[in-house]
Amino acid sequence: MGVQHQQASIAQEEMPHRPSQTKGLNQTQSVINSLFSGALSGAVAKTAVAPLDRTKIIFQGRFAPHLNWKLSGFVTMSSARFSAKEAYKLIYRTYLKDGFFSLWRGNSATMVRVIPYASIQFCAHEQYKRLLGTHYGFQEKVLPPFPRLVAGALAGTTAAMLTYPLDMVRARMAVTPKEMYSNIVHVFMRISREEGLKTLYRGFAPSILGVMSYAGLSFFTYETLKKVHAEHSGRLQPYSYERFVFGACAGLIGQSSSYPLDVVRRRMQTAGVTGHTYSTILGTIKEIVAEEGVIRGLYKGLSMNWVKGPIAVGISFTTFDLTQILLRKLHQMRHTDQEHR
């Protein structure tokens, strides 16, 4: 009896700690799941649209005439107005000159950037939703509109701040031939040696301003569409194709709102290889508008973005959600097996 009483006392002392321990483990597991799901979603989405993404960056960069001899495949880009026909010609010339896989040039740098970026962004979004939900009293529920927008903007800002130099490197690799930069490390070394370390953060300000708008509206639109769908259909989980459509709408709205800042960011990032000296946001905007006009300059390549953007964001959100669901199921199955043993 004495032994049983002692065991019961020990069990009672341990019981109060178990919920918090379980909660802590669940929270850790949730963060790990979000990081992995975000990384996978970013990699799959960006790889799928890499040739279109590279083409858009080249048009946004608007190469100077004196570089045409280096960039034979891009010889008309310094004066060409963006169009589907010109984009197709560029892709086809690149394929003929350098081969099929050259269409993915810079994608290794994209993966180095997008995997941590998407991983941090999606994980941060889940954590910001949780924190804001606790603050506003909406735990485990869809946030109200304004906190929903804030969560997305904060998630995008957090990811951009931590991974910006990788975006700079990716832009340089996308717009230059293989002879100029051989690999990611070479880009870092040449930029640091020839242009200075601060160049790795050129275009940072428009990037942050753009990503706040882009990420905020993208996550806001996606979460809102899922909420409206659940209210009208009675199904808590949309089908895969519905998730893709919601993500595509989110991408279309988010990227359209921030596109001029995206152009400014690319011009500032690629200034070192185009002969321009873009240094400030307003100065870059004035120069673009003066030389090319508002629509042809600040919105150059937007029609390409309306093709690739919704596809990429749709794939990204869908992959993230489905991976999260799969990981939760696997975790529940493992937990159930452990209980049965």
C-alpha cells in the first residue's frame, strides 16, 4: 500500500507538467513542419516557372547597348518593348545558343535563395498568425481582415530581410552569360571585390516595400478565399485544384500591386552589369519613366508575370498546404502507434 501511495503521489506531481510539455512538443513540431513545407513549396514553384522568371528579369534589366556583344542572345533587349512574341524569341534564341538547360540558368542561385526564403516566410506566417490570434482572441480561427494582412506583410518582410543578398546574386546570374559568373560563390566574390559588399544590398529598400505589399496581399487573399469557400461550401478543406485557383488569384493580386517596385529592385540589382548607376528608389523611377515611360518602363514584363506569377503562387500555396496536411497525418499516425505499444 505504501509503495502504491508513493507511486500515485509521483504520478500526480508529474501530471500538471504533461500538457505544457505536449504543447511545447506540438509547437516545435509545427515549426519544423512549416519550415519543411515552405522550403518544398518554394523549390517546386520556382523550378516550374524558372525559364519565364529568367525572361522577365532580362526584360526588366533592360541591357545597355555596349553589353550587347557579351549578351548575344539578348541583343535586342536594350530597345525591345516587352511582348509575348519578344519573350518567346528570347527563350528560343537562348535554347538554340546555349541548350535546353540554359533556360534554368540562375535557378541554382534561385534555389539557394528561395528555399530559405519560402521556408522562413511560411513558418513566420504561421507564427505571426498564432501570435496575432492570441492577441485578438482568435486562437485556432481565421484572423480578422487587418491582422490577416499584417501577418502576411510581416512574414514577407522577415524572409526578405534574412535572405536579400541571395536574391541579388540570383538576379545577377539570371541576366549574365556563363563567362561572366561561373557559380554562386564567384558572384559573391566578384561583387565584393569589384563593387563592394554594400552592393549585395543594393535595391533592398524597394524590395522591402514591395514584399510588404506582395506578401501581405497574397496571404490575405489566399486566407480570405479559403474562409469564404468554407462558409459557402461547408467543407473545411478545399480540394487541391481549388487551393491552386485561390493561390493563383492571390499571386495575381499580390504581384500586380508591387510590380513597379519589383522593376526598380531589379534595375538597382543589375546596375553593375548594365552600365547604369541606379542608386535611389525615386532616382531609378524618374530615370525609367524619362527613358521608357510609365507603362513600358515600370510595368515592363507585367504580362509575363500574369502568366508565371499565378502559376508559381498557386503551386506554392497548394504544395505548402498539402505537405502540412501530410506531415500532420504522419505525426498523428506515429503518435497513435506509440500509444498502442
